[in-house]
Amino acid sequence: MPFVTLREVLQNAQQEGYAVGAFNANNMEIVKAIMEAAVEERSPVILQASQGALRYAGLNYITAMVRAAAEEADVPVVLHLDHGTSFEQTMLCLRYGFSSVMFDGSRYPLEENIARTAKVAEVAHAMGATVEGELGKIGGTEDDISVDEREAFFTDPAEAEQFVRETGIDALAVAIGTAHGPYKGEPVLDFERLAAIKKVVPVPLVLHGASGVPAESIRKAIELGVCKINIDTELRQAFVRGVQRVIREHPDEIDPRKILGPAKEAMKAVVKEKMCLFGCAGRVGKSR
């Protein structure tokens, strides 16, 4: 199936009150784990490439791997740039066939963030692609994006309304208390702020740093308008656990397939669990 846009998968999610999982992909095993889970769970899915993934695997390889997986699947697949940091990078990803991009201008003052994001949205929309923007800073580290906990600040609802209206973006990533990377304790999300943002913002909302957020908090966030939920850390943790188990139980094993295969299955289990939690499982009709 050809790639679809963020708008196509999030419109139904927004109308029917569920969220679509967005999973970061860095290599073939991760791509296969995500796609196999999506097909088996009959779920739309968003595969994301971060700055680190593009450096590690290469833009051409990432695009080719996800495209090959999507062509074999019968569920909607979005190929999305996660935390793009420049106009040039977002345009390059679009040229290679990404159906959606995120421009992260959250480090800039509001007016500059609006201007830069609007420029990306104007071109992306002309190419038939969608754009996610970010307002407010999310703590933790995401490849090249690092925000000290003391510097992290939450999204202002009034600024969010202005930002969405003046940029024309298709989805808004909000800062309400989540963080990239492993949590030191249980995250406390500002649901009152999220509800206020939802009242003034018509586009689907995005929750970054959702790995490790309790299930009840995820469900509450979805009730309050979150339609896209990013998961990365828990996939990495599952991958490492799978590899460590094989090495521990079979220290003389030298076949990469036998080492990485169990890691893929461990990640697949995490993806399926998240799809059921987010409510996107079972949203795609069975193939005939």
C-alpha cells in the first residue's frame, strides 16, 4: 500500500476518540517488528525517522526499508520525519518520499517558530504531504534535541491557538509533562492544560516521550484530544533485552539472525501492546 499522510490516519482517530502509534525505526528488525504488529493488529501505523536514524541508516535506506514493508502491507502507513530541525532537511525527506514531516522550531521564539513552521507547511502541503509542529519544550534527549529539565516549559493554550492558526499545520506536539528517554520517576501530566489546549486547537494533538507513561495517563490524554503518541525508548529497551537474553543463554552464538530475531519479536510485542492501549488496533478492515 502506498504511504498515506498524517491527516488521513489522524482524522479518523480524532473523530472516533483513539490515537495512532508513532514508532521510531532505525534498522530492518525494528521496521519489520512495527509492520508485522500493525498487520496482525489491523492498525494504521506511523513509522518515524529521527536525526539519529537518518545518520545511522541513511535517508535512502530508511525510505527504502519502510516503503518495501508498506508495499507488502494492507494497512495505512505513514512515513514521518521526527524532529526535523531545518527547512532543508524537511524538504530533502519530502523529496525522498516521506508523506509527513515534523518541523521542530520549539527552540525559537514564538514568532520565529511560526514563520519557520509555516514555510515548511506551505511547501509540504503543495507536495501533498502533512506537517507536525511543536510548541513548548519537551524535556529529555531525542538524538540532537536536548532540553534540560529546568529549561523545559509547557505549551501555552493561547499561543497554541495562534500557532496552529498562523502555521496551517496538521498536528501539534504539546508539552504537558512528558520527556524523551527513560523516566526517573512516574511522569505527572498536566491534563488541565491539555484540556485547555484542546478547546482552542482544532487539529489532532501529539504526545512525545510517551514511553513509560502509565496506561491510565495515556487513556486520559487520548480522551482529551491526543491522537498521535510517540514511542521509541520502550522499543530500544525491548531490543536490548532480546539480544542480551540470547547472548546470555547462548554465549557461543554467532548467527546474527538468531541474535536479532528474538529482539524483533520482543519489540513486536511492545508495539502490539501499545496499539491495543491506544485504541488503534482493529481499526482497519480485514483484507479479502
